Amino acid sequence: MTTRTPAESQSHDVEPALGADAADDELLDDELLDDPELLDPVERTERPASRLVTGWVLLIGGLIGLIGSGTLAIERVLLAADPDYIPSCSFNPLISCGQVMESWQGKLFGFPNPFIGVAAFPVVMTFGVMLLAKLRPPRWMMLGLWAGTVLGAAFVTWLFTQSVYVIGALCPYCMVVWVAMIPTFVYTTGFVLSERHLPAPAGLRRAVVDNRALISVVWLLAIAIFITVEFWDRWYLVF
């Protein structure tokens, strides 16, 4: 027969208690999502409004992104069919979709980048319609959408650096996609945080959710500033 010291007995008693606390926390999160009455009054009124705002951002952002991607895809097909074709968004050496589309960065995965947007943005729009219809997609679906927007935001940020600092030309339709993608990512992140699909401290969650518009504007404004500074001595080409 073995005996346990008081310290060992205490550690064995604490471990199940910790496990029970974790399970209780998960259960509480599920209850908060399923029963709005368990939320504090502020969250109870803000969450439905946040879902609708996110729904509109996803729907409109997805539509704008689809228009930009679709137009680029058409221009790319026309350019492939006729090497002498001048894309409608190629105006001068500075603003030239053709230079960007024909670069290796414009077909990073072996096919034109716009095809990715043509496939992805309708999915974003579908989620927007679901939220506007007051449907609540399951956690795994929202996390899948969020992961997609993370990749999308990272991709357009990389394309921005390549376009401005490597290729040295601006693609207007590409920039339309950037403008659509960045708020889509920011608002999707705010949504998964507010719905507690992603674990985060309360302060961080509140900061992101309350400042989604500001984050989006600052991000896009930073891109505009970088473009202005980089091409400062070349803007005369536009006129």
C-alpha cells in the first residue's frame, strides 16, 4: 500500500479542478453564443449590429473585389490572345496593368493571379449574405473564411510591395482588389473575435472590434503614402 504526501494529494486534486474549469469556460463561451441574454447589456446590443455591418462589408467588399478581379482576368485573357493588345488600364509607363500582369509576380502560382479573386470573392459575398440574413455560420466555417482573408491580405500586401518597389508600375484594377481585400480581412477578424471564435484578451478584442474602420483606413492610407513617396519624381508621367 502506497501513501501520498499532502503535497501530492493536493496536486492530484488540483489537476481535475483545472480541467473542470477549462471545460466550464468552454461551456460558458458556447452559452454566450447561443443565449444572448447571458451577454452584458453592451454586447447584447452591439453584437447584432456588428454582424450586420460585417455582412455589408463582406457583401460590398466581395462585389468590388470580384469586379476588379474579373476585369483583370478578362484583360489578361485578351492580352494572352493578342500580344499587341493594350489593356484598358494601361495609360503610361507609371500606370500600366500590362507590365504588372505580364510579370512573374502576376502569375505567382503558374496562372494569372486574378483567377484567384474570381473564385474567392463570391465566397466572401456568400458569407455576407448569410450574415445579413441573420444566419450564424458555424465556427469552423468562419475560421475558414478568416484564414482565407489572412492569406488574401498577406498576398495583396506582397503584391503591393512588388508592384511599387520591384516592377515600378501601378495597376488600377489591382488596387481596386487591394481596397476590397483589406477591409474584408479587418472586419472578418473583428467578427471572429467578437463571436469568440478566436481566443483573445478582452482588451484586444474590444480594440479591434471598435476600431475596424480606423484600422482599414489607416492601412489603405499607408499604402497611398508609400506609393506617393516612391513615385514622387515620376508623377509627371501621369499627365
